[in-house]
Amino acid sequence: MRSIVSMDTCQIELTNLCRNSCSNCTRFAGHRKPYMMTMEEFKRAVDSMVDYPKMVGIQGGEPLLHPDFEAMCNYLHEKIPYKQCGLWTTLPKGMEKHRETIVRTFKHIFINDHSRPDIFHHPPLVGMEEIYKDKQVMWAIIDHCWAQMSWSASIYPSGAWFCEIAGSMSMLFAEEGKKGWPVEPGWWWRIPADFREQMEMFCPRCGFPAKIRRRASFEGVDDISPLNYDRLKGISKKLERGKYEIYDFKKPDYDKMAEAPLARYKDTFYRTAIAKKYGMFVMVNDQRFWTPYLIPGWKPGEATECRANRPLLDVIHTFWPEKEARA
């Protein structure tokens, strides 16, 4: 486990509403009615991050679908420096009106519309408690969870969490009333020794630390272990629609998919192609993330007639003429 200030990002989770229906979504989109963070909750979250030294991310679900997205961006822009602001988005159709706000507010943008067939999702609802009967082994593996070592702490309406998946589970199993830490300045100074209570709430239910089969995101099916299935009965709309598969721990070929790639979407050309739909392009910045820029002359619905169809280098030369670049 690593401390929160060791992470490169801490997320604020606006909603788990999303137009996609991906397999094994870590925000459990489609299981129950989506939540929406209130403006009051959002302001409290931003205020708590004012002195955080790393990136403050806005994430979902799809954050652009939140009805207060513009107002939230304005507040974030007032409180957090541009160089520390990040956005995780699919850039959904119909939300192009937010393009100027996105470019103004976020130095960093992480685009993935899940339109590629080679994007795989690890199953969060296959419980470690059902994989490892020896609890000492289970906790030893949890303590070295790859997701906690590479993903983010997060703020949800249920509080602040050491792990974004734990926070998401608190929203999925909301009837249990499990809450995170109070969202207050400095909550992010907590270290792994402070995580134990939250870990005991949800880590045994999660499959991320384990080497288990991943599923292509476009399939729209969740892998669920029996105990989590029992917990979700009567709650999950996805179960009602039959969009799940009970994980078979004895199936011999499951390990073949345990190494399926998770990050094929981290492809500048893929992300630029999606950004063009919003009249934007992205370039790798000094922190090795992607910065969005507006394409001059772009108009919604006129992609075939506008500069969005020009080669990327031509667009770049609009900002940095070739003669200047050679100087």
C-alpha cells in the first residue's frame, strides 16, 4: 500500500451515470440508479484539496453528463491551479458545448470512449474472500494490490476513500451505510496504517488484487462471485437483466485472460481521434499526460468540412508555424 500523497492523482467522483454499459465497470454503472454529487458536496471536496500537491481529477461515470458540470468546473478553476486539474471522460455525443470549458479548466485530459475491442476490464466483483481461503494469504496479496499502487484515492458522496474502488463499492452497497473519512482539509495526509478500517469494509469483496480473468469491455457482462451475487440480489438492475456471469473458479482456461491488457486506450492517436469530435486535439505535456487544445474554426456537426479533418501536424502548425518550429 502507498500513502495518498504518493499518488499522482486524487479523484472527485461526480456521478456514476454513463452512456456505456461496459463489462466489469469499477463504478458499477447500470447496477442501480446513478448518484449525482451535489454542488455543496463538490465544493466541500474541492476545498479539501486546495493544498494537495498533486493532480485533482474529475471523474465518473461520465462527468460531462452531470447537470452542474459547467458550474463545477468554474469552481474548480477558482480553487485549484490549472496545472493540477485533470478530467477523465468519454467525450459523449451531445456535450460538445463543454469543449471551451474543458480546455480552459484542465491541463490534463484522459479520454477513453471504450470503442476499441482490445480494452479489457478486471472484475471488481469477484471477491478475494472467495478466491483465497487462507486469510493471511488473502491480506498479504491485498496489501500489494496493483490498483492501489497505480490508481487513486477518491472522494464520493459517501466520504473520502483510500481507494477509488472501495469508494465505489460504498455507493453500490449504500444500504449498509458504510462511510468514508470526513471530507475536510488534509484528509489526504493519511498513510497506509490509517487504511485498515476501510480495507476491511470492501477489500475482501474486490477481485483487483488477484490474478483472474479479464473481460473485453464491449461485452457488457459483469463477472460476479457467489457471495457478491447474494449481496446484489434485489438491488442490481444488471442482475435483473441477466448481464452477469457467476465466476467459475474451477474453469481451467481462466488464467489465459488474466494478463489481457488494460491500457490499450493510452494511445495518443486513439485519443486524438475521439477529441476531434469535440473540435479538440491532444498533445503530451511536460508531465507525460495529455493536454487538450481547441481546433480553430471547428463547428459542431461540420466535421467533414472543418479543420478537424486536417492532419494533426497541420493543426499543430496553426499554433506553432513550421518556420518558427525550425528556428
